[in-house]
Amino acid sequence: MASMVVLLARAAAADSIVPIEEEPQHRLKFQNQHARLFDVLLPPGYNSLWHIHVYDGVFVNIEPAPTREQALNADPADRPPRLIGETYFFGYAKKPKVHRVSNTGDTAFHVTDTEILRGCGGFAAVKDGEGQTLILENERVRVTRLMLAPGERLSLHPPCGMLVSVSGGRLSVNSPGADEQVNLNPAGFTWRDQTKPLDIVNVGTEVFHAVDIVVK
């Protein structure tokens, strides 16, 4: 974490910084030993505090807007809106980052950040089902996109993972000894931690769009 210490020292010499859980619009919604999920919602015109990222993270865009990012000791850079559902990984564990972000648009900027704290172990490659496509894979995570029409079902990979809803929808979630229905809004999520695949069925009336993050 030597690089993080250097970043903190530089930031202290300029402006105060906070960990991301203390940035007001980075709202911590879930935490366990393996992952944390932040629901990040920047209203139009919002200027975030300087904050630091120290854990690897998978980001899923929910609502697009143009933003302006300034990394520590760098000039601000304007960023065009990302696509709804666009998903990307940042390896902050090896290279922590201090920055601040402003929403320069007329609509909200909304993204989820699933931080990877600790691996789950036991990951074995499983063939993706229809309606599921690979977005990215590395030593920390395997991330797929789900597009399920009403009535379609899919088995999600073990050992543990975070399903992030992009569109919102209603699911029937079937696990050994349990069967429940879950309503998910955009940026809603459900965590699983089990040894067998988790079966889900779209019991809503619209296509269900989500991103599944398997923690290795």
C-alpha cells in the first residue's frame, strides 16, 4: 500500500480527501467479507469530494450523463456519457486512485461500484446459458451480461456473486430448499454465496437486463 500512502500525503498537502464510504453520494448498500456495493448517484451539477479507491471494482452504468473527472495532480478531463449497462473493471488494489468527479450534464449520473474485498474460492468454469454473454474476466472476477425475456430462466455460476439489475424487473430465485420472488429496481442487486448454481426466472413482463459479477 506504499502507493496509497504517497497519494494520501499528496492529497493532504492540497485538499482533504475521504474514503469512498464518506463521499455523500457514494452510498454503501451492501458489505460482507467478500464484497461491498456502492450505489453512486450524482445529481446534475454535483461536485464530489476528493475520495480514494483502494479495492478492485466492477462498475455498471445505470443512468448516463457527461462528467468531468480530476485525478490527483492532473488536469480535469471531460468524459462523454457512457452507455446504459456499460460495465468496466478498475484494478485499484494494485494502483489506488484519488480523484473527484462532477456531473456536468442535465440528468443524473448513476453507477454501481462492486468492490472485491476477498476471493470466494472454488470457482470452476461453467458454460454460459442462452441470454448470458461474457463481458470481462480476470483473476478476480468473471462478469457476464444477462438479457432474459419474460419466462426465460438461467443458472448463475457459483461460488458467490453479485447480480446487479440494469433495467429493473421481477425474478423468481430458486436455490436448494428455497424459492422466492424478488423485485429489483435499476441498480438493485442480490448477493449469492453457495456451492451450486442459482436458478433464476424472469417472471416480469419486460426483458430483464442485468450484470452478474462472479467473485473468484
